[in-house]
Amino acid sequence: MRRLTIALFLLAPLAARAQANGPTVAAPQLSASATAEVQLKPDRATLSFTVESRGATAAKAGAETSRKQRAVIDTLRALGVAADQMTTASIQINPEIAYTEKPPRVTGYVARNTLRVEVREIEKTGLLIDAALASEATGIGSLVFSASRADEARRQALELAVAKAKGEAESMAKAAGGALGGLIELSAQPSYQQPIAVDMAMRSSQFGAAAAPMPIEAGLLRVSATVSGRWGFLK
């Protein structure tokens, strides 16, 4: 009992001092968020070519589609596209059914093979499109532009966003009659790269090769970054 009494006696002055000083007030802080964007010119493109064939049997349709796709691949290889730049994206073989007949019956089969191509020399995009269509490709599925320097642009956007957020916090501190203190916390949201996707209309190979490469304008890629920060406020 004596030990407890002594402990309470020693703590009493501390409790009285805390009550006299009042509750602890947190130091004032300022928060700011900002988004910055960096534009860069694409230097890569991704294309997809589709080959389609029909046949009385699934095997015949598939074999004819394979022959046509091989012709497209050989054409692209001759224009400098390496094997590691081409990937088979999908293969489909489906029956064609005459539903107007009673009972419905299979009239044949259609086979489709889609080839995805990474273009590392973006100025060749139009040439590759026309060459593939003049070969055996029956259409283009997609065209998307990208940039090999996207990571560098993302880091640059982050730096700009941090500077912008700090500048806004400094403006708030000045307007409040004080100054910006040290950094307390800084976080970044996932960066966003806006790809450039082009809707390509189907062009049949029956029209033959174009007199000049198809004109392709890639435009500019936009990479954005958003950051949020907290700073101390100095009165």
C-alpha cells in the first residue's frame, strides 16, 4: 500500500501541470495535390492483321488461312520485321449455319487468324499496312501507338507534379500569413499514359498495293502523374 501511495503522490504534480497547460494542440499543416502532364512523340506502333478463309470443312478453311497468314508473315519479314516482333494473337474456326433452313444445317466453315506486329520503325507503319493488305491479309484489327521513353516521361511528370503541389502549398501558407515548413508526407497516384488508338477500317487485299504508303499521323502521347503532399505551417 505504501508503494502505491508514493506513486500517486509523485504523479499528482505532473497531472496538475498538464491540466494547467491545457490540452495539446497539433501543429498546423498544409495539404496540396497537383497533376502534371508530359507529351512525347510515339516511336512504336502495334498492328494486328487478320486473315480469313472459308472452306467446306474446318480442316480446309484452317489450311487456307494458314497459307495466307504465312504469306503475310513472309511479306513482313522481307520488309525488315523480325520474328520476335510478330505474335499470333488469336485463331478461330467456326461453322457457318443456315438458320433459315429446317432443320438448320452447316454450310461451311470460316477460319480467322490474327497476327500482332510490333513496329519499331514507326515511319514504316503505312508501308507495312499496304504490303500486308496487298499480300493475303483481309483487314486490320487495330493500330496503337506507344513510346519507348514512357517511363522517363512518367518520372518527369512526377517531378513537375511535386513542384506544382509544393508551389500551391507555398501560396496557401503565404496567404495565411505564414511560411511553408518541412515536408511531412508525399504520395503519388498511379501514373496514366493515354495511348493513341486508331480505328482502322477493313481494307480487302483485292484492291492490290497502294501507289504510295498509307499516310499515318501518330500525334502525341500524354503521360500524366498526380501527387499529394503535406507540409508544416510556420506562423
